[in-house]
Amino acid sequence: ATTGMLSFSSPATPISNVGSYAINGGGLTANSGNYAFVQNPANATALIINPATLTYLANTTNRERGDVNPALSGTVTGFKLGQNVGTATTGALVFNSPATQSSAEGQYAVNGSGLAALNGNYTFAQAPANTTALTVTQPVNFTWTAGTGGAWETGSNWNKGFAPVNGAVVTIPDVGPAGPSATITYSSATTNVKTLTSFEG
């Protein structure tokens, strides 16, 4: 009833955006004109291009308990056809952690955000390793930050917000324009100081 070879094609290309595209048949000719060819209406949306996945991958880092989080960073992986953050997304890439200065020792997440995909061509996910990308370690390095004298035990006098713990390395800087001038009092508890550095020796 026909001659030729049945074929199907679509106008979609590798760089087509997410969406629905036609797949139309062709290649056949009816013998003696006995048939006319039409496309099934469903052909108009037969090819669906789904978004690819971009993954936020955080760089691992660590800090001591009582310190603020260091600058958090990472990359985005999963781009197609040589695209990158600049050509396929809008917004500003940022990484954040729920860990605060007072968070206990342990591992915390560092997650990426801030980007939106152009034309909806990508969705975003967090890399599994992001869940433990920040390690908070035991506090060791303490620095006296009070501009005048004060009690050793007062947390606000120290960079970490709490007084030194056992095994601490303590630095007491020059606190006066003419040299050391502050008196630091110590009245309770016990601190095993591993190293003490100060301008008074």
C-alpha cells in the first residue's frame, strides 16, 4: 500500500530548552494515492525534555568550638554541553551552615544556594557529602579580647565567648598604648593552660 521507509524526527536539538516537542512521522508514499497521511495529535508533544540536575558540592573545612564559621565555599557540578554557572544560571552562589559560634563539637552541614536555572533547564540538589562538610573541633586557641582588665572566668573577655578550657593555648596581647596595662584576675575553677603568650612574658 505504500513505498518508502517509515521514519520519525523531532525539531528538538541537544541544546533545546526544557519542554515538550513534536515527534512526527514521514518517509512513506501511498501507492496510487489510496491514502493520505496525517500526524496523530499526540505527536505534537511526544518528546519531553526534562531538566538536568545540578549538584551543590561544598568544600570541607573545620574550626574550633567558639570560633565563627570560616568562609564557606564550594562548586556546582552537572552542567551539560559545556555550560557553567555564568551561562546557565542567575543569582549568586553561596554556601551556609546551620552551625553557630556556640555549636558543640561535631560535624555539620554546609549547603549551597542562591542560583536559579535559566529556562528551567536544571534542578538543584545538595551533594550527600555536604551533610558533614564542616567539622567543629575541641576549643584550644584562646585570645584575650577585653580592652581593659577583667576576670579570667568572664566569657565575654575571650575571643570564643567563654573562658579557656583544659589544654588551652592562651594569648594575651598588649592591651595598652604604652605596653601591657590590664590586670586579669582569676578566682575560681581550674584551667590547664598548655601555652601562655603575652607581652609581659
